[in-house]
Amino acid sequence: MDKIELMNGIIKLARPAMPQDYKLTSLDTLLSDTGMDSLDFIMAGVYLSEVYGVSEEDLKLMVMTPESTVKDLFAYMEAHATITPTNAQEALKAIA
């Protein structure tokens, strides 16, 4: 699955005011460099938890630091997943 494509779609859902030409290009991007504020990040976490089937309890325990990257966010979701998404397009359709 293309995680960058999935995250770009989730960023657009979580932050509709994001410039249309914004594109995440690396999973090593710091979460703070994605253009999302704290509320956007919470919404992105909720969307990703739906995609990966992460429980609300596990989602509440997620801690990201200023050094956390998009890769770290995906690693947390995958570690607590009950669903394995097959592709970004289907995952985005399921949460849109």
C-alpha cells in the first residue's frame, strides 16, 4: 500500500483548508512539518485508526513527540492494527 498517498488523502480530510498543491513526499517528514495543527493531527489519527482498526483505547495512548515522523505514526497504527488495508484508494473511500 502507498502510505504517502494514504497520508496525503488523510491530510486533505483532516485539514480541508490545506493548499490543493500540498503533497507529502516522504514518510520521514516530521509530523510538525505536515502543515497540520493539533486538532488536524487528532483528526488524522482518528481517520488512520479507522483504516487500521485501532481501538479507541490504543488511540488515546498514542504519544508523538516533536521528533515524530509520519513513519512513526504509521508504525504505531500498524503495531495496534486489527485491519490490514490493501490500498490507499480503498482505505480513503472507507473513511471519506
